Amino acid sequence: MTVVGPFGLSVRDQALEADVQTGLAAVEAGLLDATKSDVPFITEAAQHLVLAGGKRFRPLLVMLAAQFGDPYAPGVVPSAVVVELTHLATLYHDDVMDEADVRRGVPSANTRWGNSIAVLTGDFLFARASHTLADLGPEAVRIQSEAFERLVTGQILETAGPTDGRDPVEHYLDVLGGKTGSLVAVSCRFGAMMSGADESVVDILTQYGERLGVAFQLADDVLDIASDSHESGKTPGIDLREGIPTLPVLHLRAAAAAHGRPEDVELVALVDSDLTDDERHAEVLRRLRVHPALEQARRDTVRYAEEAREMLAPLPDGYAKSALQEMCDAVVHRAR
């Protein structure tokens, strides 16, 4: 058994392992090639996050989805490079919007070079992704552009917040479908499509990716509250401290508004207070960890992961299907 991928995915078949590892190595080389410029400074800035590593979650999904056709078809690796470049570009922009100091264990681009360079570097990565995409044909261009539109729309909706009368939880799940689910869905779609898989398989894997992407982000929401830094390697409560709305907090607000329990109202007030104070931050974390809102967020995460798993049912049994199912299990495990 070999362990690969963002969740320590176990690969029990030598042929599948070889295909995945070969594909991911080719993607890594493709990312380095796509981020080179005749201007050394641009190369340095563009490769900043590539060299910092990362889960390569989306390229892994491309490789697994390609197993339902020809995993060595010529469009598979370039399409994985496209989705990862697009993802990396959004990280540069996100860090500017969030005023983040660190990304993947290194200083964020905006911290190192300033906001203008970070935004322009993200634009450079989008341009390079488009250059690679153009060689994959007009259908691939259309699919990617629609996904990118959804991604940007999700970001705008998150920034704008829910309209009057809109359920904030429903709004948030729609945001995640755009911000995260859309590109994960395209990763699965490209892998299947570029490998020549049947159209029905392409559709199944696209829907699987959409749900898995949302589940993946919801698991992060749960981890932000529930994780022990010694076990997860993540500092708990980062989103909480920065005032970023996550599903447990949204469920808490809904409970406070619906039932008006004094302890819930008080906790909402604490969440809305200055959480740069370490003692107050620790108190909010302690209380959220035992609040029903956190368990409700876990249930939502499991629901999306189980929906993703159920989408795979019509696919033929095999190691690739088992690996995709295992990714659903891994998301659930992260949220528990």
C-alpha cells in the first residue's frame, strides 16, 4: 500500500499508483514550466506558492477521474495544470482580500512584495492557465470559463453577504458551491473528459466533485473550531479570530435568532467582539466546541460527503472508484 494525495489516500493497486504518481510528477513539472517568465522577478513571484507545496487536491482528482478512460491521454496532465494554476491564482488574490500574512507556511506574496504585485501575479497565473487551456480545445475553454465565472460570483456573494430575507446558511452553501465546488467539479470533469470516458461518467464525476468540494471546505470550517493544533498541525480559530463567517458560527447565529437563549446571545456577542484578545478567543473556542452548532456543521459536512459518495454508485467497481470513495471518507474523518 502506498500513500499519496492530500488526505494520505491509500493506493492499493500498483497500476493505479503508477498512473497517479506519474501524472502528479508531470503536473509538478508543468506548473514549474508554466510559471517561468523571461523576467526573473516574475518567475520568482509566480513560483512562490508552487514551490511552497500544497495538497495538489485538484490535480489528484484529475488523475483519478482519468482512470475511467485513458489516463495517459494527452490532455489529462495539461488540464490538471490548468485547474491548479487557476487555484493558485485565486490564493494570491484571496490573500490580498483577507490581508493574510502566511500561506502554506511561507510569507504570503502580499506580505513579501505588496498587494499590487500579489494581484498582478495572480493575473499572470490566470493568463498562463488560459494559454495552456487554449490547446485543449473550445469545449475545455467554455467549461473552464463557466467555472471561473461561478468562482468569482461566489467570491462576490461572500463579500456582499446575503440579501435581506435570505437564509445566511443557504447563502453560505451557495457561496461555497461557487468558490470551491466549481473548480473541484471541473477537476473531475476534465480528468474524465480528457481521458475519453463516456459522457455519463463525465457527468457523474462532475457532480461528485461539486459535492466533494463543498464537503472539503465545510470540514475546514469544523476544523477551525474543533482542531487541536498538536493533532492537526493547524492553529485553531484562525477564521474565528479574523471574523470570517464559517458554518458553525452561522448555525450559532441562527440558533440565537430563532430561540433567543441568553447563553447563545451572549456567545454571539463574544464572537463579534475583539478576538485578538487571546483569553477571549480561547473562551469562544471552548464554548463553541461544546455547542450544538458545531455538531450541526459536522452533520452538514457528512451529508455533502455522503452525497458525493452516492454519486459514484453507477460507476464500475475498481481501485479508482474505491479511491474516490475513500476521499469522501477522509473528509468525514477530518470533520470528526
